[in-house]
Amino acid sequence: MAKPNFHDRSWQEIDWDTWGPQFSIVDRASSVGELQNGIATRYMEVQDLLSQLPPHAGRAHALVAAWRAEVNGYGRTVVFSESTRVLRRLDELHGQVTAQLQAARQAAKAARKARQRALLASGTAPARAGGQAAHRSSDADSDDFEGMRHSAATSRQRSDDANPGQQTAAMRWAAVQAQMARECDGCIPDSAKPVTARQFKAAMEAPGDAVVEQFQPARDNGMVRIVVAGRRQFWTTGLPNLENLGIARFSIYRRDGNSRRFEYVAGIPRPEDTAAQREAAERGSG
């Protein structure tokens, strides 16, 4: 898969202090390197979300195909003058694909429960004890969706009417937190290595002598690391660039136990979190 690259003279000739604020998103980058990292990271995150979408049909299929084509189109040389537009558009796509993914999971959950009810009504379900166990298993796995096991007709039933515009900011943030929790649960034990960046450990408020380890998620998009300090678990992004390149642009969220709730700790807030906070404030003032 091609990725955005920045092998263009426009990046070498720019005077960041003079022109940077006019061409970049100020709250996302304070240098050329950080701006490039922001674009590359968001690109990989959107590609990862697209890879998790189940098959679609009808209008939803056309929408997903258009998203894929657009995102793939950014796997090329990006010039400095378009950096703001590219980063903002990738942010928008991240929110839209996240909402569609959440809608697909909810539809799959409803379809699964409908099949269970139909089996019970037809008398072809297993014995009662076994049926109860199956039901509990289904509830425990309710965040998974069948994906490739569905036919086009089933996909159409699930996804044609899913409208990301109807999702509130709080719902989008909840979907993102659910994905963060899955990444925490699916981290690779053998990938453990210590966190060496003092700035990062200080932001986590980890004692100087505490053992702080980082793990790669099963779906590695390059920047996400699951950090464990004592009994606390953190979802983070940007740590590799901080340790390897000294680029101090990261995000840290602390997980609430084993739940799907995350609390902002330090660094750059996720845009979905910011949007949800803004939405809540607007409702409170209204």
C-alpha cells in the first residue's frame, strides 16, 4: 500500500516561521516534521478503519468505494501548499468512516439477535441450557460483525440506510473509544518493550522508578502503542516518533479499568473527543 510521501522541493524551501501558520493547522503541528507526521498518521488510521468495514451493497457500497478511492489517492507525493487541505480532509474521512463502522456493527448485532429469535420461535434452537449459553456468548461478542460471511443482500439490509450524518458527536466518540478498547485488548504480548521517553512518562505521571512498557496492537498502524504502567492501561499515539525522532506530538488516554471509557491525559486530544466535549458544552449552555 502506497503511503503519503513528502519528497518535494516545496518542503525544503519553505520558511516555517513565516509561512507555516498560513498553510498548516496550527493546533496540529508546530514544525514541518510534525505536520508530515500528522498527515501520515491520519492516513494510516483511516486506511485501518476502511479495512474493518464489512461488504456493502447499493448506495452504501458506492459511498465506501468512493472513500477508498479518495484515501488511496493520498498515497502519493504531497506538496506543502496542499498540506492543510489534505490533513483536514483526512480528519473528516476518519469521522465518517468511524460512524459507518459503528452503524455496521449495530446492524449486525440486531440481525444476529433476530436470527436467534427466529431459531427459538421455529423450535430448531439447541436445548434451553445450551441456548442460554449461546445467547450469553452472543452478547459478549456483540461488537463483532460477520463481514465477509454476509451476502450482498444482508449487507444491503444492514448498511444502505446508515447515515453518518445522523450520528451525534458523542456517538462517534463512543465508537472510537470502543475501537481503542479493542486495540488495548488485542495488543501483542511479545511486542513488549520499555518506554524510554522521560517526557512521555512524566505526562503519564508515572514514578521515576516505575516499570512502564509499551505494546503494539494486533492491527499495527505505526503510531498506536498500548502502554501499561502498574495496573493502569493507556492508549497512546505518537510515541515511536517521540522516541526515534524527538517529535513531541503525541496523545495519551487512560483506560477506565477494562471498560470502553477513556479519559484524556496529555498531548493532542482526539478530534472525536474534542467534538463530543464541544457538543456537550453547547447542549449545557442551551
